[in-house]
Amino acid sequence: MGRSRYKVIYSDNQPHFVTCTIINWIPVFSQAEIAQIVLDSLSFLQREKRLALHGYVKRGKSLALNRNFF
């Protein structure tokens, strides 16, 4: 049985690093309106105590988050 390069974290109280990439590398986050929808959604989750966001990096074609879910 081969080793996987991915680790599964079973603890919800540990921070997670998540990267989201758009299919076909379409630069959707370069459009201010779309990027604002994503940022507003993250703010909503923080206000509702569903997400602890420690940091993020938004690029034209991807989004990286350092977060915890509650």
C-alpha cells in the first residue's frame, strides 16, 4: 500500500490551510465584484461564529485560507 501525500486532520480545533483554485485557471478573483462576494461571505461566516479566519491570500485564480471551523 502506497503512502498518500495528503494528511487527514480529524481535529476541528486545529487551524487548517485550504487552497481553492478555479477550474481552467480563469482569473475570476481579478473581477472586483466577484472577489467582494467571496470576502462578504467570509465576513458573514466570521460574524455568525461559523469560521475563525486567521488569514487569507486572494490571487486572480486562487484563494488560500488559514482557518478553523466551529
